[in-house]
Amino acid sequence: MIPQARSAANNINMGRLGSKRFLSAAVTHWNADHQPIARALTPPQQWYCDEALFKQESMRIFKKYPQYIGHTQQLTPRKGAYFASTLLNEPFIVVRQNEIGEADQIGSFFNVCRHHASPLTFSKHGVIDCQRGLKCPYHGWTYNIHGQLIKATQLNGIEDFKNKHYGLLSIPNQLLLDQLIFLDFSRQTYTSQTSDVFQKVVASVTQRNEEEQLDNKQLIHVYSRQYLLQCNWKVFVENYLDGGYHVPFLHLGLNANLNPDSYRT
């Protein structure tokens, strides 16, 4: 894409960015079906700094499709091992539910007690005692590793309360390459689309693995790093979608070891 000079989209009132009408018009203008890539322009700056648009992106992109959140080897082999984090302001906990030596069985839940919404754990990782369960630090409600409520304190006199109705809210998870954990935050809003897209990714990766004769079981998780990027997510993604355009200028050492004719991103 080339920097924007003039376009019809400039005439759209950017102050109305939060409205569905604006979003529809803006997206349509930059849709590849309406504007071939050879004529594409860089979207206006509001696409990279407007909070209302980011909220829409969060719902229609990140929460619509499964997101990678970790590796099964980040869980120790012990039953009840967990790690917890937050994605798009959604606190989650991922728990190993299988015994040592058994096939991976992973449970994933919102890290939120069903009583007064307290976080169940503030630790990033640990092991849940399978006999005692995971106890909420606020009022002591306790859940097992399958998310079932096994103890709720001081509820004498509360009518029609049943533990089975107050288990943790689960988050569907899927594994890629048998080890990479993806969580689906769509809450069934886009169930069929979500499943179709992810299955296409699985099929594509599986085919590539077969062609390259890669053995997923040999993958080893060494460590994870998190980077705080002072930019909109699209800036970061676009860096990897420019076909290596920036490499000869920004990464001289890397460029010296690449064949530009075969380099692809």
C-alpha cells in the first residue's frame, strides 16, 4: 500500500467512528472486493488510534476466532497443573485434567468465581490440589479441576440453589499440532464460522507438516516471552505482511543471509 493522499473515505466524518454506519462505510471502502490491491491506499490514522474501532476489531476479529494462549508443555505433567492470564480483558485459567502418561486433556475456564466475580487465582501458574479443589479467596466457593462447584459456604436458607448450576464458565479450547492451545472467546456468537476457519487452518498446517515430514511430538517448549508494543496491533501485523520490503534496510545482518528471490512472509 502507498500513503494516502486523497480518497473518498477522507470525507467520512471520523467523529462518527463508533457508529455502525461509519464502520460499514469505512470497511467497504477498503474491502479488496471494491478496491484492488494495486490501487490500495493506507487507511486513515483513525484506524490505528480510535478506541471505538478497536472495540469492534476485538469483537469481530480477536473474539470471533480462536486465539493462541500457550503450549501444553507450559503445564507441568501433574494433574491439576494450571496457568492463568488475561486476553482482551478476559481472565482465563487453563488446567491439566489428565494423569501423568495419559493423552493431554485440557480444561479452560474464565478465572472468575460465580459468586461475586473475584479472580480464583492471582498466580500465573501453579498446581490445584485435586482433593481440595480451587478455592475462591473472597468467600471460599470451591471448584474442582473440571470447573464444577463442589463447595459453597453459608448458604443455609437459600432456596433452589444447586451446585450444578454454578460451575465455572468454560471457554472452548482447541489444539493445533497437538500442543498449541487456542481459546475461543466467541461465546458461540459465531460458532459455525469460528469452527470452519480454525479447521481450515488445522488442515493447512497438517498438510504442510506431512509435506515436510515434521514430527509434532518432537516439539519442545523452551520459554515464552511477552512484549509490550507501543503501537496498534495492525502496525505490528503489517510489518510481517510487506513481503520483506523493509528487510534490506532495517535488518542488514538478516538480509545478508537471505535469498530475496525465495524469501516469503
